[in-house]
Amino acid sequence: MADSLLQNDPNGMFLDSDGGCQTGPQAKHGNPDNPTDVVAGNQHWGHATSRDLFHWENQPIAIYPGSEEEGIFSGSAVIDVNNTSGFFPNQTNGVVALYTLNTPDEETQQVAYSTDGGYTFTKYSKNPVLSIGSTQFRDPKVTWYPATQQWVMVVAYAQEFTIGFYTSPNLTTWTHASNFSHYGLLGLQYECPNLVQLPMLTNISVENPLDPSNVNSTDMFILQISNNPGAPLGGSISQYFPGTFNGTHFTTIDQALRLTDFGKDNYAGQFFYNIPPTSPQVSIAWASNWQYSQVVPTGPLENFRSAMSLPRYNVLANTTRGEYTLVSLPYNLSPLYTTTSSLANSSLLANSSLLYDYSTTVPSGALTFNMTITSIPLANATGTANFTFLSSVTGESVRGGFYLGGDTPFFLNRGYIRGFDNPFFTDKFSTNNLINADTQTFRLQVVIDRSIIEVFLDNGLRSATATFFPEGELDTLVISTRELNPGVQVSADVYGLNRRHSNRKAADINSPCSAWAQAENANGTVIGNATMTSQKVRRNKFGHLKI
């Protein structure tokens, strides 16, 4: 999903069973955006809804600043089913948004509430609900803690490298409970904290790790913190800490640094509110980096900057080298497949190659493939497995590969793309990925769209997100392996991805829920939060009605 003009951190994400025009649970998503320019500033909360986390319907802007000097910064939203706030008499689906109001003098935490399921908001008359007199105090993420029957907020004292924990019985009166300070990567500042309880996998190495029989509830949490600047590769990055939480204090299991992504374009991820803690938790991140987000070429060429990552399932797993490792896998892609069977596949890919031209078969240009390597020797393994997405017109390419020997490194290379040149646009990324001694297997899933690629190693044990900006469309995929040991087996399958529901009836295309599916521009981009001239009611950037 790409926003008209500028968008960044995903905010206020929750699942709402009311549905509206949806038939199932409804995902709501907001983000600070600038509806008047392609650079940061004039921050509002945009708004979009979805029933599958891939097809989004644009909604009117949710929360406006009140003056030229104000900005609506990051925050979260919850459903106040018990009306603890008092805003929702005789209602169990009231939505409360908690966000940072930024002014030249201070950053404060504010409340707005919605009685119509999150479509329109009223600002609380007694704002702010939390103020400490600081210009670096932001990004509240709120959740309900059943054991104490209290709301819990995590919020960043950004340049003090501290995450504050606050509790409240009613979402408007907050009491400081504890601090989490100076852990992990510091950089310039902490931002966008998340506290979320995650289930645990019994075995990460099975073919379908998210099968319910393999997912177990735990009392483990992670505290996720974003940092900008100061990432190992430069600019912005997110890190996480596994630990326990008792309602007031978070205790990490150790002081190790754990990054959420080994690429450079995954920042400020937020977890959806209202997913049961026994289920895999779902998150979406901002797919960009502050080092170059305001200068990428989509701004002058297509009038938007930035997009969101794939929605991801998140769980914990015990792995070869670490307890409580965060595992992230793409949300179910099968409803997006252009065909019921794979477009290309091979079960005999050892020391061979597969080439697929998708220039005419996949109009969206979006593709995913899975590769599995089995019977890898535990000693003296050799060989490589590589993939290349290339343009048959310009010769540009995005490449990646895995070395089965040595310290088993994996690399991703966007350096053969020529549409954007910037000294901070790092072109190569790598990680190591040990072969599981029990299964002697390596799995890779890759998802690519017109200007973003995401890779998932060994069932999401490691992942990377990278944007790229080609002069020509990528239209050919090559998967190859070479110099593998005798007996090693390799298989792969390739699927095209739609930008609309493959099982939607033709008559449904005119329904309100398909608004974004019809909104692709000439470049195939779905633009959100654009002010349409056909709207009967127009508002200025403060939300005031225009005649």
C-alpha cells in the first residue's frame, strides 16, 4: 500500500469485528502522513480499512492537527469494550486513539475517541492526558493487561534512551510504573515502542510452522524499540527484547542485541490490537529509511513517497543459537495467487536452474517463490543457491543467494538497479543462517513487488526488507544452484500475485470494499489518502469544512 504524498509509521492498528462493509474481522490502519507534500511535515493520521490486510479501502483522514504549529505524531488505538473511559455508554465497540501531539514547545500524549468504529474521532476535552514538559516524549502504544484489569502504555523518552511504562484504569488518567533504560542499540533516540505477548512454536523446522498444533501460548513478551539514526547499516532500524511482564515492570531475559530485520527498509513496525495472545501476532512496518525516505524518486515522478511492508505473523521460537527468537512470516499470500497452481516449478533444481519470464503472465509485476534445499551434509557442505529478478529491457536486477558452506551466509543485492543513486542507499545486505542439524534443510521465501522485496529465511527465522527503484520493469526470474554436494535435493515453485481478490465475483468489483482494487494508477500503484475532487464535502488540512 502506497500513500498519496508522504506516509510513514503505521499507527492505530486494530481488528474490529463490526465489519462495516467487510464480511469478517476488519483491520483498521492509520499512519502519520503529510496530505499536502511528499516530505515530512504537517502530520495527520491517515486511515484505511481492510478485511484481508492486502486490499485496503481508503477512508477520510482520521485525526487532524488543530493549528499550523501542531503535528499528529505516532500512537495507537484500542477498543474499549467495557467503557472504562466513560466515552461509550451502551456501547462495546468504542475506539480510543492515543497519540503524540507535537508542537514547538512540547510533545504530549493525547486522546481522541470514536463512536462509529474508528471512522471519525472527537478529541478529548481535557487533553493532554500525559505531559512531562519534554520535546522528546512520544509514540504511545497501549494495550489491556487482564491480570490487573489495567491499561498499559509504553512510550519513548526518546533522547534519554528510555521506555516509560504507565498504567491507567480509564485511558485518561495515567500513573508512571517503571522505566526500561539504555538497553541494546542506542543510536540517537528510541522511538515507536511496542509491548506484545507472543506464542511459542514447538518446532520451527516443520514445513508449516504456524499450524495451530505447533503454536503454544506462553507468558513471554517482547519489547520492540525503533532507533533513528544509528542503525548498523545507517539510518533507522528496529530491535526487540524478549522477557516477562507483570503489569508494571518488564524484565528482559538477557542484554543481547536482536534486530527485527537485516535489510534497511523496515522501521517503526506496529502490532495490531485485539488479536488473542494465544495466536500469532500480526504487524506491519514502514518500508523505508529516514536516511533517504524524503528523496526517493517516486516523489517527483509519481507524487507519493513510502509504502508499508507485508503484514507479518510473529511468534517466538527456540533456535540453534538463541532462546526466544522472534520469527516473522508473511501473512497468508494464497488468496492473492493469480493461478491455483504454480506458474513454474521444479523438484530437480540441484545444480540446475529455472528461468521464468513473467512479463505477460503477471500484470501486477508482483511475484513470490519458495525454495527448499534438503539433505544438506552436516560437514563439508558446498555450493550456492541464487536468485535474480531482472529487466529484459534495461538489464537491471535484484539478486540474492545462500552459501551452504563456511558460516552459511545469505546476501541480498540491489546494487544493479539504476533508478536511484544516493550515498546512504546501501546496496548490499547479508546475514548468516546456520543449517539445522536435525533437518539438514534450508527454506527460502521471497516476495517482490514493483519496488520492494522481502526475503524470509528458514520459516522466518531471519528476514529482510529492501526497496529499489528501477528504470525498467523487472520481468524475469532466474533461480539456480551449483556445486552442491551429491545427494542434495532442491525444489522451487513460483506464484504470481494479484492486486485484487482472485475469488471476487465480477459484480463485487463495484462494491465499496473494492475501492482500492480499482484505484491503481498507470504505474500499478494503489494510492491512498488522496483528496478526491468528486468528494461532496471538502476539508482543509485542519479538518475544517470548505465551501
